[in-house]
Amino acid sequence: MRLYQSNAWRSIQQPKESLIQPQSFYPDYPETIANMKRKTVQFLFFALLIPFSCSGQKDSTKKNEFGVGVNFQTRLHYFGRTDSMQSSGLIPNIGFQLKNGLYVQGNFIFTQNKETSTAYAGATLEGGYRFKPSEHFSGNIFYMQVLYSDNSTLPQSALKGQTGINAAYTTPIITINAGGDLKFTKGQTDIGATLGADHLFILHKPDSRTAFAIDPSLYLYAGTQRFTRSYMEQKELLGIPVSQKAHTETYDRFHILACEASVPLVMVAGKFFATLIPAYVLPQNLSDGEHGKNLFYLTVGAGLKL
């Protein structure tokens, strides 16, 4: 078994909200180690499926491709914000990409918590275009429609849609990832930004159909926060309350929302893949009424590329 180093691009906003991103990995054996490295890097982006988010990809496919998978996340969160029931999630996903870079993909979200065993919470449908990559640059543009059920208690259930762009620049040491997006809620649009870095290590034995990848990653998420706060001001005369006046303050600010470190582990065997992603998220600048604290969680996934 030999160890190789390479750079990859992966953008998790999401509170890790990455969606299924089909990529190309069809090894022809025997093949050179260089080809194995290149194709494993491409496939990693399809294998790293994290619920609730959009992510850019390393390469556009050279042929039409179909992918299907399922993920389980031990704690669902939105930039470290969680519901009060500490829900976990089961997320089946499906995607199709044309050889010209256009793609469509969907996720179906089922929650589990102390109140319910398994309940349908909603779905996301995303369409977009992946740019033809150069030696150092890759990226995509996307629009995602969010379809949460009316009784969903997830913090992100107010989100109705999202559009944005992701880009990555690969250096000999690390890959720098950046993204910007607009998030649409009822009567409001928020601006989001992502900045991150990762470095991919690939383990592959010559002539083997199986490869392993480790991708240590650090990400910073920022965005606008718009909310109102109401309070009562009591007026006194000689220490005696005489009247009350209601005040409402409107806040509109751009803040860091969360920091996250993760170490995705990926196994690829032919057209099958499996993932294990330990992650630690630190929510920042919580607003009144938001639940959130430093959180360790795992995402486990498996799927097929056809």
C-alpha cells in the first residue's frame, strides 16, 4: 500500500449542507498510478455527501452519469444550530449529470429523535452547471429548491431556496475553497459566504480496484443575520412606575456563523463507495431563540455510481 498526496476541492456549507454531486470514476484495470490518483480525486467529490448543502466539484464528467446513495448523520444542524429534540437524519439521494456539465440532484430527508422514530421532514432539488476545470481552477453554479414539510422543527426549515457559486484554486500544498450564495426565506434574502482549505491523501495499491482517501478540511461560514427584538421600557416618577413604552429594534448584520473541522474518509471499490466523516462544528454569534453549541457528529454514507 502506497500513500499519495493530492489536493481536492470540497465545499460544505453546510452546516454542511452538501448535496449529491455525481463525478466520474470508472477505473480501467490495469491502469497507471497517475490515472488512479486523478480518478480517485474526481470520485471523492461524489462520495463526500453531507446533508443540507451545496458543494462545488473537481471535474465535469466526460459522459452522462447516474448516482444513488444514502447517508446517515448523527446530529442534524444548520451552522451549528440545532432543534431542541437533537434530531439525527437519514438522507437518501439521487443525481444525474450530463457530459456537458449540467446536473440535477435530489435529497429526501427523514429525521429521528426522542419524540419520533422516523419521520419525513422534506426534500431538496438542485440543478446547476459545473465549469470545465483547468489545471488549478474548478467550480460550479447552482440553484436549490427546498421543500420542507409544514411541521418540520429543523432550524433550516424556514429556507425556501438558495442560489450561489463555488470555486476552488489548487496549489501544490492545499486547495483553497470559496463560495458565495443567496438564501431565500419568506420575505427575506440573506447573503452567505464560505472559505475553506483541504488537502487530500490517497492510499492505493497498484493493480487494485480499491482505493482509500483522507481529506482533512477546515471551513469558515459567514452570512447576514436579520431579526427584530422587542422589549418594554418602564418609566418611573419618584421611583413609582407611571407608564410603559414598547420598543422594537431591527438588526441587520454580516457575521461569522460557524467554524468547522472535518476529516472525511472514503473507500472506493469499482462503482461502489463508502464514507465516514467525523466533524466538529463551532457555532458563532447565536441570535436570541437559537439553540447551538460546539458539536461533534458523524456522517456515514454509501452509494453506487452507474
